[in-house]
Amino acid sequence: MSAIPDSGFEQPQKKTTRFRQLLDSGELEFLLEAHNGITAKIGEEAGFKGLWAGGLCMSAQYGVRDSNEASWTQVLEMLEFMADATSVPILLDGDTGYGNFNNVRRLVRKLEQRGIAAVCIEDKLYPKTNSFIDGNKQQLAEIDEFCSRIKAGKDAQADDEFAIITRVEAFIAGWGLGEALKRAEAYHAAGSDGILIHSALNTPAEVLAFKQEWADRSPVLIVPTKYYATPTEVLREAGFSIAIWANHMLRAAITTMQECAETLAREQNLRSIEDRVASVKEIFRLQGASELQAAEERYLPKDTPAQAIILAASRGAALGTLTDERPKTMVEVRGQPLLGHIVTAYNASGIKDITVVRGYRPEAVNLPALKYVDNPDFADTSELLSLDCALKTAAEGEAHGDLYISFGDVIFKRYILDGLAELAADFVIAVDTDWSESVNRGRAADYVRCSEPYSRHTFYREVNLEAAGEKLGDDEIHGEWMGVLRVSASGLALFTALVGELAAQPENRCGKLHQVLDELVRRGQTVRVVYTTGHWLDVDSLDDVLAAGSFA
């Protein structure tokens, strides 16, 4: 068999290997407590070479007691997030192993599957109680039974470098140095990779006495929570392998969160808090939001967002005093201007890039989050020139996707836009089949003749525009164009050029958009038709304003 060629790239070290290096380094190493993905990442960024997934803190984050009230599967789920968020090894505080030898061997297999480097199990009975709560009343496991957990765990591991640390609770239970050494020796013989000697005293006397007697038979780990005032140099000189800062991330967070909550409840504003807490941007950084953005650039289709143009330059003199100080598009219906209702429909369809063409009283058209283009010649021009103004401005900006065009006095339901978006065509218009209503009201309308009239069959066939205008004969009218048009991204250049060409002709100074539709058809372009009945309203009169209230 030929050798596999060297790829030239060094494979990253396994997390189990790196934990073993910490355990056997000959120097005092440190692990920091972490209890979820973000604290794990913070710990790694701070420079810690390994992390301690502490049972107290992992249960506390769920709001339950450190008495196995959080199930071992909940712990596994959180560990998976922690391992995914970091590259450093994690030592799990595995309590008692969550049961007998059988539970321990299953736990080891599951930890290996999630990339956890090591587990620490303590010689108490399941369910456990935290060592600092009535420790001298707690029962310890029988030595032989606990050794069976160690042996089963070592037999179950697939990676030879996975470590099982055994935590001796003899001092916690008040049984003294002799019992601690006896248990440590039995656990070492059963296959333990290291001893965590635990003490509840405020001085390190017990753990120092143990280390002096134990010497270097195997690595010894400590948790200096109670004897925190001990100089680190004392622990280093004693030859301990690893010191674990076992609960300080959670404790620091609790203090800060309590102060923040109390301040907000008392002051009812953010002024004294905002400069003292992490920015939202920092949360995004820790979550890896930038990596996701980069991945989206690599993998997702490069869809350019749609845009909309709303032609709203006219006054609307037929509305009388309602438009003395504002154009028709800003007349309120149910507490919101007509323009607001139109923008809401676009937004509901995911269209946020909206340009409004203003003319009469432009300063009164001032809704937020919109772009504005002014037609200074609005008084003696019409729709065509207003659209030309908007298209010229859009052409100067960045590339866009599909373009939707509508009037500032036409309100409609959002599903109209969805219907236009569904057809794969460069030009699509919405046509109302109830066109006789406009005739009965005696107002001008953009009528259309199509390749076939509306019927139930048209739901299954392609219907195209054949002619558009205000003066079609009754016998050739198939509907009324609602004033809503979609131009595809691929058809936008042609459409923009055509509008510019028509707008440049003096006779078209008061040109309407139906002329553009007619010219598209005349030049051989296909304009698809979406038939609908109602669900829109052209506000031309005071009666229309009243009707708009019910429509909205």
C-alpha cells in the first residue's frame, strides 16, 4: 500500500491532546468557568487555554439548583454550543456521572461525540448536592462502586487521550486526609487520569497536605473558591497541575445584571446604563455575525432588492380645501396619509427602497425612510415627465432589482404586488375587471384591451396587453389598468430609455403612463396582464376619500 502524500498542511491538535498537555505541563495551568456559548468564547478570547463547564453555573443558568435538577441531556446540549463556539478544550463538571457505571460510560461516549476533552466525576451519591451546602452531612459513594464508574468510563472512551478526572470529596464530608489519600489511590489504580482534591476551608491547608503526601503520582487539580486569598505562587510551588476559577463568570454577571435591572426599574431610562454595558455590536461580534455575512456573500444568490416609484406630484384640486396646504397623497384616511397606506403595502411585500416624486407643496410630503425626487414643472406636465425624473435619478445610483410603479392617489391591497411578482415577464400590469364602475362615475380611466377578456379560463392561460388608453370603445374594453406596473430588472434599461425618449418629445409634455404601455406593445414587447376584481381604489373626489376610509 502506498503512503498517503503529505498535504503540506499541519492538522490542528485534538482538544483532548491539548487538555492532556495542560494536565501534564509541569506548570500551574488555569481553567475558567463557562456555562454557555458566549461565556466560553469570552473565556477563550481572554487567553484561557481551557474551560471548566461547572455544574453549579450550568444549573444556575437554567434557574435550578445544583442537585441534578438540570438533566444530563440539557447539559449535553449546552456543551455542544460551547464546543462549537470555541477551539480550546473543555473539562465538564460531570457531577457523579449521573448514575452508576452504565450512565458514566454512556456519558463519556456522548461527550466525545460533542468534542469535549475531559470529564470530572465526584465520589458522591446520585442525585448530588453542591459541596458547599452542608458538606459534612453528604454521603460518599462506596470506593469499589465508584471505581466501577471510572473503569466503565475508561473502557467506553474511543479516544485514548480523553481524560477522566476524579474528584475526591473526603475533606468536604469531614473524613480527613487519610480517607482522601485512600480514595485517591483506589481511583488512580482504577484508571483515573487526575485527582481533583476539594476543600471547603478558607485556607489551603487540606489541599496542600494532600498534595505533599500524594506527591506526583498523578496530576492534582484544585478549585480555590473558598481559599481565594491564597497567593497563586503558593499553589504553584506546591506543584498543582490545574487551578479552576469555577464560578466567577456567573457571579460577575449576576452582580452586573442585578445592578442594571435595579437601575432601569428605578430610573426608567437608559441614560445611566448605556455607557456601562456592552454594545449590541459587541454581541454581534461574539456571535460571529460577520462570518455569517461573509458566508451569505459566498453561498446565497445575489438577488438585488426591488424598488418602487410612487408618482405623487399632483395637487388633486378636485378635493377642494383638503389640498390647499398639502397634495392629495398626504390627505389622511383613518389617521394616515394616502401615501402611508401605499408605503405600508409595499413594505408588506418586502419592498423598502421607495422613491416618491413630489411636485405641489413638496415640503408637505415628508414621511420618513423614503427617497424623494421633485418635479419642478409639475403644474404643466404629467405622469410621464414625473416618471422620467425618478428614473434619471435612479440611473445615477446603484443597481436595483425589479421596479414597481404606482400613483400617489391609488391605494391597493398587498396581494396585488404579489400577483405581479409571480409572473416571469419583463412588464406586468394589474387590470381590474370591474371597469364599468369608472364609466358610471364619469371619470377618466386607463382602459385596456387584452388578448382575451377575463373568464375562469384566464387563470390557466397567458393574457397580454394589446392596447391602453382613455378612449377605447366599450366593445373593446376588457378592464381598467389600476396604475400599478412591474418592470423586471432585465427590462429596466429598455423601459428607462423608452420613457426618456417619449418624455423628450414636446407633444408628450403632458403624457400619461398608458402611452408608455401602448408604445411597448407597438414595439413588440410583451406586457403581461394580471386580472383582479376590486381590491384597489383611485382617490379622485371627496366621495373617494370617504370610501377610502372603509377600504383601509
